[in-house]
Amino acid sequence: MTSIKLKTPTTGEYEQPTGLFINNEWVKGVDGKTFEVINPSTEEVICSVHEATEKDVDIAVAAARKAFDGPWRKVTPEQRGKLLVKLSELIEKNIDTLAAVETLDNGKSIAMAKGDVAAVAGCLRYYGGWADKIVGSVVDTNPDTFSYTKQEPIGVCGQIIPWNFPLLMWAWKIGPAIATGNTVVMKTAEQTPLSALVAANLVKEAGFPPGVINIISGFGKIAGAALSAHMDVDKIAFTGSTVVGRQIMKSAAGSNLKKVTLELGGKSPNIVFDDGDIENAISWVNFGIFFNHGQCCCAGSRIYVQEGIYDKFVERFKARALANKVGDPFLADTFQGPQVSQLQYDRIMGYIQEGKKEGATVVTGGARHGDKGYFIQPTIFADVTEDMKIMQEEIFGPVCSIAKFKTEEEVIKLANSTTYGLASAVHTTNLNTALRVSNALKAGTVWVNQYNMLHHQLPFGGFKESGIGRELGEAALHNYTQTKTVSIRLADAIF
Ligand code: ADP
């Protein structure tokens, strides 16, 4: 069996594929292994899915290679664009089911899951639009030669995605890879394989030729490692932890020097100056850390507040965090659901204990929410010093650290004192302050008077140890093409 009937509280019964999606077919893993998928709200098993091991990675890569060298080459850019747009329309048509599956498997609130699925559709449509706009250039070097460049696809792309935005990361990776004419073997995160499998049926329905998009479920150390070390994978794109990012780069270097793009961790600063609208700033600070239960690589987890408003800010922010509704993610007004897994729950609780031990002030939270599921109270630590673990390390949960600052110069130094550089934000009504601080921050994104407002038209990615390359926007296309120079002699030989 490669599918099973499941139920969600909002959409009722649906058909959940459980196989590996290779060559537009549902297959079992060669080794016959399966693994259980857990509902983080109840800690119960949802179903089991087939697990890809090295042999399945080989089969999927061979399918992607065959498609790349064969039928996919003959598909015109315009047709590629149409396929992506068609897929986007099918995603939109199935928004309720896809969102419910995401909520079931990942635990994010149904409202946020619907937002994710809408963003998936937007992203695929956007890259569909790019497919027939990938151009090279003519370079005039001298009258006796005619030279031009072409942007060609890289080939078979391995793509490894995390569990925090299972379907959105799927779209961020597939969109630019397909728009530029590559083929894909995607490994989803072992914690959250379900929504991508449902979407795989839509890939087939949209009309993609077999082998162009292959989707496998499996573990990082087995299927992920096999993909990143594979000799016939031309490029690997990874989103996840910095630790694993380093391993992927080593595998690429140790195998065939496949091209690598990485979107890794963060410990992003969120700076609040005392000249602005405090309630507005609090709303964005709250959203910056507690959106998606803090499970965002760009989460605004280091909050620097100017001394003039510090006490008032901490008190008001506490009230705001307490108003976030935590609980059943299938209820329409829930803001925060459970963390994704027992492992993540334990890691986060470990950091909370550490923060208490190191002497930071618990303003609110600091404990489990309820007694079933991986729920954690929104947690605010104040008076956090730079040397504390909770100020330095990525927690990836609903936990933030606040510290006081006096001057602009001081806060820029504090904000940049991290090995990460993914995102940042400044809250101020002074235009000059906003621009000066934005220029000084060493981060791939600076939000001014907002937070977490990603958009598929805007590039996203990391400075420093937060990554290599950019996702989204036109920038992501460069990750998936290589430049070919063709230079033609128009005159007689000179040597
Ligand atoms: P987290 O610790 O938050 O789960 P990871 O970086 O471990 O984040 O996981 C992100 C993705 O990377 C997942 O799909 C996971 O299976 C995969 N992964 C984990 N370890 C490896 C590895 N050694 N090689 C390749 N992929 C891996």
C-alpha cells in the first residue's frame, strides 16, 4: 500500500499518499522500511510512510537524470512556466486539505497553515512567470568575434528541506529549480513528510513529465547524506541547521564538488528605539518571535530595547504575549500550537532551564502548556546579558531574550556580535536612524517597523554563518543556472 485514508478535524477524510514519489509513480522503498509520523498536538501516531534509503536515492537520482537528459530538455521555457502556474492553481484549489494536513503533521495553527499554502501558490506562480525570462547577453569584445552568454540549468538538483514550513520550503526550492529547467530530487524532513506527498499528486496532475520532480521521505543521516554525497547530483540546496549545513558542504566537497546553497540558522536582533509607537513595535516583536512557535530561522529572538522605554516595553510585551492563544491548532483563533517534536520540545525546555540557571529574569512563561502535546508557554526573558547561552544560541522555540541599550552605536555592536546574519529589524520613526542602522546591520534582511514579512519577490538568505546564496526573488534563479560563454570567430585565423 502506498496510500491510506486519514481524517482531519476541518476537512474530514482524505487520501494520504505514503510512498516515495519517483517518476510520477508511488513506490515503496527498496529496503521495505517505513517510519511513523507523529501528531505533535496529541503525541499520537498519524500513520507510517515509506522510507527512502541509499538505494532509493539512487533510483530517484537516475529518474531525475533521465528526465533532465531526455524529455525535460524538449519542454520550452513557456511550457515550464505554464506547468508551474498550473501547479500553483491546483495548490490553491486544494488549500483547505493541504492546510489541514500541514496542521495535523506540523502543529501550526490552521490560520497560519492556510497562509503558508497561499504563499506556496504565490511562489510557484511567481517562478512560473520567470521561466521564459531567463536571458543571457551578447558581449562585444572586438569586431572579429561574436560572443554571447547563456544561462543553462545545472542539472539534477538535490533539495533537502526542514520541518518548520514543510510545504512552503518545498515551493521555495521547486519554483526556481524548475523555472530554470533543472530536475529535482527532494527529501522532506522526517518529522513532516505528509503535505509534500499530497502535493506530489498535484505535480502529476499538473502534467509534469515523469522524473522532473521526485519527492522522497527519509532521514537526514541516511537519505539526506546519500543525496548530498551523490556523484550524479549536480547541485544540493539545503535549509536547516548550521551544523548540518557544514556536513552537507563537506559531502559536496568530498564527492563531485556539486554546487551548494545553504539557508541556515539565525539569532536575529530586533531593535526597538524609544522614539516610536511602542504598541506597534510590541506587535511586531511579538510576531517576530512567537510566529510559528518561534520555529523560524529568522525569528527575532534577541530583542534590544532602548533604556527610555525598557520597563514599559517589558510590561506591555508580557501582556501581549499572554494574549497569544496557545492550544489546539485546528481552532480558528489559535495563534500558537505545539512544537514539532519531543526532541525540539526537550531542546527548548533545556534552554529555558539554562536561562533560569544563568540568572535571567523570567517575565512570563518558562514552562509547559497543558499536559499533552509538545506545547510550551510563550517565554520572555529580560535582563539577559551577552554571555548567556539564551542570548547566543539559536533556540528555535517560543523563547526570547531582552536586553537594554543606551545608544545607536552600542546597539549596532550588540546586534552584530553573533556568528549568524540572517535577519534583523529596527523599530523607529526617525528615517535617518532607520537607514543608518539598516546599513550597519550585518544581515541578509533588515525589516523596518515590521518583522517576518517575507515575500516571494524579495531575496532571503544569510550573511556570515547563516548561509550561502539567496532564496526567493530573481536572486534565487542564480542558484540554479550556470553561465556558458560561446565565442565565435568571424575572421581568418591569426595564430
Ligand atoms: P533540525 O535539527 O531542526 O531538525 P536539521 O538541520 O537536522 O534540522 O534538519 C533539516 C533537514 O536536514 C531535514 O530534512 C533532515 O532530515 C536533514 N538532515 C539532517 N542531517 C542530515 C545530514 N547529515 N545530511 C543531509 N541531510 C540531513
